[in-house]
Amino acid sequence: MSDLYIAAGGGGDPVGTLIAARTLAAGPAGPAGPARPADPPLIATYAWERPEVDPTSSPLGERNFDGLVHERGGFAAFTPATRARPPAGSTMPGLARDLPARLLLLDPARGLPSLARQIASMAEAAGAGRIHIVDIGGDILTHGDEPGLCSPFGDALTLAACRLTGVPTTVHIAGPGLDGEIGEQPLLERLAASRPRVPDRDAAAAASRALAWHPSEASALWAAAVRGARGTVRTVNGVIRLTDASARLYPLPLHEAIGHNPVARALVAERPATLSAAADVSHRLTGIPGLAGERTRGPQPQRPRRVCPDRDEAMKTLREAADGAEHITLRHAARTLGLTWKDIPALRTVLTANTPLLRLG
């Protein structure tokens, strides 16, 4: 029997979800320290990526992939050999290779009731007594009117679908504010009754291979905070400050999370039968189109360069671009230097960077 973990928003959330799963499966520390989980966790995720990864900017379903493994419960799993069908793109095959987890595909194409049935089937096949939803940053607790809100729909859809399964579910917020959509302090106020856990470095290290190349910023920020990083970080969309709260994992009951999220409440009430109808609910309540590409507040990528610059030239450029921040994400570093997210491993080599963030001090 294994609990089922759900990466609430897709994209890079499976990376942070692995860290959370390792933390929760280990249990409280005993006299000899925390136990280590024996089996790879089951992580269900949307294949919903940023436009730089997937130009379709939409949640991909089974029809968009070759090489999925079809399970007896009627759902599909990723393998390293899975490939997105062009023009779609996906980091999920790479995550299936580099995360010590079993990645399952959440396909929302047929609306909320169908998604709930998928999740229930996954939980039943796993013998899961509980579902753990993991959201990196905390925008799953949106009230729908925060000025920095970019992508509320996927998280709300996850909450509503889990509510309809009837399976006991806990929501976990990893690193409040790290996604740059809702500030840390408002989220901590919404989490005031939560008793947080602090992952250890071993949990963060389990995601290291994926973080070496994946463009996720929120999961990288959380992993860096768990490893002890503090201070300001320049990201694609602005500056984030890492604090002690950034390293924590905050649980709350599903009903409390839905109580914060008006889109999730409306989805549960209306139970839209198509993805577009569900997206319309989110658009109506937040003013943000549910199936449009994520709103970007930062600079757009420059024309890609053919090679990485040398280290001294690159560091000079990055310090200037960071505008006083103590760290910079590798995704933003690549953009600043005119590179793509696929150049992150080469850039790490040039910069001798072996941590989730590049320190500029």
C-alpha cells in the first residue's frame, strides 16, 4: 500500500512533490533519526508546461504522447522512453528518468468528473488510503483576486477533483510564496493553524538529478531553502526572498484549502463535463483565462546563442541583471545570457554551479 501524491499544477511541481513525498513517507524522526522511505512514491501530475517547453501551452493528454504505459486502472504512466508528439513538448519523460518516483499522467481533457475518476482509480490501484496534494509556492490557496496571480485554474481543478473522489486528502504547501504569485505573509496567515514539517537535505538531494536541468524555479527555490539558502533570489518574474518559512512544508485539510479557493468551490458545485467549461468557471471568477498561457511578468527570452559565454563574462552579466539580489535561478540566468532552458546543464558546467540556485555573492 502506498499513498498517492499529486503535483498540483504540473510543470516542475513533480520535482518538489518528490521532496515532499520523501519527507512525509519518512515520518517523524526517532532516536536514530528519520526513517528513509523504501519504495518510490506514486506521483500523479498534469503534463502542463510553460510555453518555452511546450509551445501549445495546454495540458497534454494521452493523445499527445507516444510510449506511455497503460495501467489496468485505465490511466497511463510516463517512462524515460515516452515522447510528446510534435509540436507539443514535455519534460515529463526526463523527470521519469531522473526522479526516483513513478509518474502518472493526469489527463483533464474530458472535464472534472473524468479527472476525479482517474484519480480515484490511481488511488485504488495503489491501495492508497490517502491522497497528498502538493503545491509549491501556495497559489492553490488563492482567493482569486491577488495582483500577482498567474495560473489559478490547474490547482483549483486538482482540489475539486480530489474532493469528488471521496478519498481522504491532505493539501501540503511547500515554501509559501516561492512561486511569486501570493506573498509569503498572506499565505502564512492562511496557514496559521498548520503544523509544518521541515524536509532534510536527503529529501532535497533525491531531486538533484532533475534539478540539474529542469527549468522549474519554484521547486528549485524550495530545494535551495531546504539546503539552507537564505536571502534574495532573482527569478524570471521578479525577486523572491528565502526565509526560514521557505524551507517548510505546511499541511492542511482538503476542506480548508477548498474554503480558501472560490474556483475550486464553484467547480465542485457545477461539475463541468468538459475542460473548456471548467476553464470558463475559473475565468469568470478570476479574470484569468484558464487555458491561456501563463501570464509572464518578466522579460521575454532573447534570441538563443550558440555557445555559453566564459565564466567571468557570464558572472558579470548576471550580477548586473540580478540588480543586487544574492542569488539567481538558472532559468533566469539562461534567459539573461540569451540561452534556452535546454542549455542549463552546459551553463552549470561553465559557472561551476552544483546547487539549485546560482549564488552571486
